[in-house]
Amino acid sequence: MRDHITLAHGAGGKMSRELMDSVILPEFGNSFLNKLHDGAAVSMSGQLAFTTDSYVVDPHSFPGGNIGKLAVCGTVNDLAMTGAVPRFLSVGFILEEGFRISEFRTIVHTMRQMAEEAGVSVVTGDTKVVEKGKADGIFINTAGIGDLIPGVRISPGEVRPGMKVILSGYIGDHAAVILAGRHGLELPSFLRTDCAPLNKLVASMLRAAPDIPALRDPTRGGVAAVLNEIAVASRVGILIHEDALPIRPEVRGICDILGFDPLELANEGKVVAFVPTEKEEAVLAAMRMNPYGREARTIGEVVSDAPGQVGLKTGIGGIRVVDMPLGNLVPRIC
């Protein structure tokens, strides 16, 4: 088999089948996908959640992950935030002529690892190849379906004053490693993308508090965007506390150098939850039992003042407004 992707790999003939047999099926193969049909017939329990997303991150690989890890985790997490148990994924690859097959193999292998950790199956997909110069190596689209958890009703418009705002851990790590790679900045070896499948963490949170009204993963736009969206949707104010925000010194350093606000940096393995006050401790305890929630903490509360706005109480006691980010702070972050 050749070392690089050629246009023939996307032509539907012998070389397409070779790519399927040598790279894709060894990683994703299962009773649904092995039929190589135009779609997959699957069984679900009843009410479903459905999502789709596309991934164009630059660079394709970074400390702790690659575009394939993002693709699986991002779709799994989007389903989890709706209160669903992710079950099945589809994967669409757009490959550029000349892309190294060894790199493609690594990406697909990582996707299998993440799918296994999340407990989902890739059951259908597609591969296309475009001419050299018409893409940037590889783009991935994933779609996912899952079973909605009975008794759970995620509705961002139902957040009410008095609820607590809980964050699962350090923010900005993913954006920091991408930015460092692009700008040639050195970071300590322990700082890696936070990309992770959060469905099992979220399931434990919902067992502790089925009445959680809102869950969000703060990807593009970061925590600032998520909080502003919820404040507007529920017509409430949100007050967070600067001294409660988990931000690594190294991430703050990147932000200082490049002029960014850590609250606006993208994350790929964090969840923001709005929790009834009486369930706060139970939810935190459940989160801290999961490796992706060990640093969980309460960062603020929902208030009746200033509906539709987010405030940050600073270390010296003042309050500054946290605005919705104006645009794409860091392009091609996921």
C-alpha cells in the first residue's frame, strides 16, 4: 500500500477498499460497520438525542491528542450535555491528496481508543479525497445519537436565581497547547489538551441530581460564552468569583503574552453545570470520583440582579462585566 493518500483512495474502487481494509476496519470494525452498507440499522430505547460537528483543527496533532480525539470526544460530549447516553457515531473523512497514511492510521487508532473509553460504536461513515491544495490534510465530520436518560430534562431556559455554577476543572488548557504550537512557545511537558469523553462524568452528575437544568461544554468562546448564553436564555444574572476559577499559571502566562482572557479560551474536556443549591455537595462529590472531575468546584451562583449579564467578582472586591466574546478568538481550535 502506498505511503500517501492519492485521489484513487477516494474513487470507490480497489484502493478505496484497501484503505478501508487496512486502516479503518481494523480500528472501527463491528457488526454494523462490517456490512459496508450505505447506512446502519440500529436499535435504540426510545427518545433520542442527535448531534453533528466538524473538526478542522490546526495543527492536526498536539500534546495529549489529535484531530481524531477531538472528533470523538466532541460529539460524545455534545450528546452528554443534552442528558443522553451516547450510543452510535458516524465518521466522515475528507483527506487531501498527499496526506501520510501513517498519520491517518494514528488518527483513526486514537478515535477507536476514545470510542472504546466512551462506550460508543462507529457504525457508518464515508471517506472523500480532494486534490492537493484543496484542503489542509484532513477534516473530520462526526454525528452521534444517544438515548435520553429518563427523568432528566436539560433546559437552559430553566436556570433560576440561587442555583450554583459548577465547573469540572482547569480551563484553557486545550487552547493554550494549540496556541503554543502555533506561536513556537515552550510549555511544561505536563500541560496537555484537556480533550476527554465526559459522558460517564455527566451520567454520575445526573444520578446525583436529575433536576440539573443546564449542562454545557465550554468549547469555542470558552466559559465566558457559555455563561452569557445561559444568562440570556434564562433571563438571570450570573456572578462568578475570580479566586474560585481554576486556571493554571502557565495558561495565564500564555494569555498575558498573547493578550487573551482565559475565560474565553476553548476547552475540550470540561463541563459547566447549573445545580440546585441543595444538590451542590452531592454533585461535587460525584464529580470528584471521576478522573475528569477531580478538580471540580463551585465558581459562582445565579442571581436575580442584572438579568442577561455575567459578572466577575475580582480579588479586590469589585465586579467587572464578562461580555460575550465578539468573534472567533482562536480560529481552527477544534
